[in-house]
Amino acid sequence: HVMNSDYLAEFEEQDGYLNFASIGPPARTARAAAASFLAQAAAGRHPTPELVGPAYEKARASIAAGLGVRDGRATSVPSTSAGMMQIAFGLIGAGGNVVVPSHEFPANRYPWLRAEAVGGPTVRAIEVPDGRVTAAALAPAIDDETRLVAVSLVDYMTGFRVDVDAIVEAAGDALVLVDGIQGLGAVEATLGSADVFVAGGQKWLRAGFSSGVMAVSERTIDRLEPTLTGWWGVEDNYAFEVQPPHPPVATADRYLESSPNLPGAIAAAAALDVIAIGGVHEIEAAVLARSSAVLDRVRSVGADVIAPWHADRERAGIVTFRHARLDTVSTVAALGAAGFLVSERNGWIRVSPHATTPMHVIESFGDALADQVRKA
């Protein structure tokens, strides 16, 4: 699973970087695209609207293509949370409930809780003890009053990858939102059968900060109120002589609370283009090969692994483990001193290689871990 040279040339992180579930060092093309836009703005040769409008429209079209939807069904967002807030507050007044696994990353908890507190749907936080967020696990909580089901494409802690189509079927008439931040850029990740796909771009997508993307279904646009729609997301937004409110646009841009974050949107579009250079299926195969190699090495030293998956289609780039003889925090520090950057999460060690991680680095990481176990 060796990636093509044009894809590999996009990146320059040190070999021992194994922390893509936290932050993904941005691609050269993404950095250059954002910098180029800022350079044009700095030159001051064009009226701002003439620079901003075309630049955003080009980026938005690329984002839509990357998320598998037509232009008009995708938009840019500053972050995963910002996109979810738009959806959560759009449900105010709809009544009913929102179903979400209780162990989700806080970005997929706070929006529903904040909206609930001001009249949004009741939050049903569902315990999933085995970490397998399946249709069967969520179905008992879904009823005729369920307005939305929210899941992560890949869980930040366990690495479990959901079957979106099965959850959509179990959700019935309810909307299904997918938090894709731990999958987009590592595995195949599009809107597909879901109603909302939202992901920050700073992790596996490797677009840098404030580079989120969101795609929505037509029924999402039809059902949600434009609670947080700002001046850019309305018709005739430059017709300042007409007093607000203007009608919201009929596209996903109604989920803009202000003018778009151009550097982030441009970087996200460029990063999605980089995926096309590498090939999404080739990237996924490389990520799975590398996370599988990590899994083999940590098991070989007697570590306990959170492994809720039953097949490759249920996992992605995250492997989380701990060892009875090792202190997690000091082990992460020792691995870092040896040149291997990983994370501590909830008392466990999380390792997350990307397609650009050389396989020999995983072998060296395994040797360094084994050395820590021997010293313990």
C-alpha cells in the first residue's frame, strides 16, 4: 500500500508523527491556496466583493464535489461544532427528540444540549457499552418523535466506523447527521444516504484550522428553521437598501452565520483535491494497513486494545490501547521523546497513523513500546 509520489509530496511531517486523530499537518497545496488568496487580498487591487465571491464559489463547488453532492448542497463551516450548531438550532420548535450515543466527543453533544435548553428537541443520550454504534444499538431509542440521529463516522476514542446506511434505515423519517471529522481524508466519506455530513478539516483532511465542510440533503433544508442564518445566507444579501430579514437562500449556504471563512474554505477545497490525487480508495487501504500494523504491534507486547470492530469496514485509522505495566501519561511522554507523537485519551494511548506514515516507522514505534514494557 505505497502511495503515489504526487500525493506523498504534499506532506512534510516527521516520520514519527502518529497523531492524525488530533491534528493533521496540512498539505502543501492547502497551505499555498489559502496563502495565495490572502496575498491577493493584501495587494488591494480588487474591490473585496469581486475577490471574495468568485473565490468562495470555486471553493464551494470543490467542497460539494469532494462530499459527493451537487453544488448548492454543500457549504463551508469554521468547525464541526459550528456546523452542528446550525443544525441543532434549526430544530428549535420542532419538538420531539434527538438520539445520540452518550460517549460521543463533546462536539457532538453540546449543540443538542444547548438547543434543548432553549426549546429544542429533548436529548436522548444512549449508552453503548461495547462501543459498537450500530442500528441495533440505537433503534430502541428511535420513535415517531425522533427528529434527528447524530453519530460519528469514526469514533474518536474507539476507532469504530459506523454503517451509515443501516442507521439511516433504522432512523426512519428522522434526519441522520454524521460527524465525519475522524474519517474525512482517511477513509471514504461523503454525504451518501445521510442528511448532514459535517467535518472540521484540521485532522485527517489536512486542511488546517477553521476549514470545516458540510453537506446536507434537500429535506434538511426543507425541515430546519434558519435560526442562525446570517446576512450572507439570504437572498439579495448586498441589497442593503432593503431592511432585514431577507428570505434565506434555498441552498446549504443558508447555514452561514456570516460571510464565509475564505482561507479555510479554500484550504478545505484544496485538501479535498489532494485526496483525489492520492485516490480515496488507495488512501483508505493504506490507512487500514497502517492501523492494522499498529494493532499487531501493541498486541504483541500484551497491551489491551479497544477493538469493537468485527471487520475492516468497521474501523479506520485509530488504535487505542493501554498496558497494565505502563503509566499512560509517562509512556506517551517517553514515546514522544523517542520521536513518536501519540495522544493520551481517558487513560488510554491513542495512535493514529495516516497513509503517509512509512511502515518502517510503525515497526520502530513497536520496538520503542516494547522497550518501555521491558523497562517497566
